[in-house]
Amino acid sequence: MNNTSKPEIAIAPPFTLTPRTRAAPGRVSNQGKITATDSREYVERREELKGRRNKSALDVLKERYAKGEISSEEFQQMKKEHSVNC
């Protein structure tokens, strides 16, 4: 979303146009009404999580290492612990 001066508009029952207030992620926005933007964000997040469910723990570990989220030492230790637990 961009930070322009135009407010986002949401359609709410009984199908009136109301300005959508910006809220921090995870907070209720627009007086508790579900908006099209909220629905789109939900679907995007659901799809992202769906892809994660199909990955093994080792795949996730490799991704974290590739992204630089963990060091080589942490990667080796976690990999070793994973192989012991399997």
C-alpha cells in the first residue's frame, strides 16, 4: 500500500462507502468491519502458510541459513539435532 493522500475506501453493509482507517498489522481496522483489503491479505497469508506446511524441518532450516537468519555454526548444530531426532 502506498502513502498517498487519498484514503482507501471499503464497502460495508448496507453497501455504503466508508473510509478505511490504517491500523497496525494484527489490529482491528475500520471499526471492526472486514474489508476487501483484509480479505486479500488473509488469502495471501494463507497461501504463504500452505506452502510452509509442505516443507520439512530441514528445508526450513536451509532456507533460514540461506537468508542469513542463522550462522553456519547454528545451522550445523540444528542440523545435527534434527538428524538425532528423526
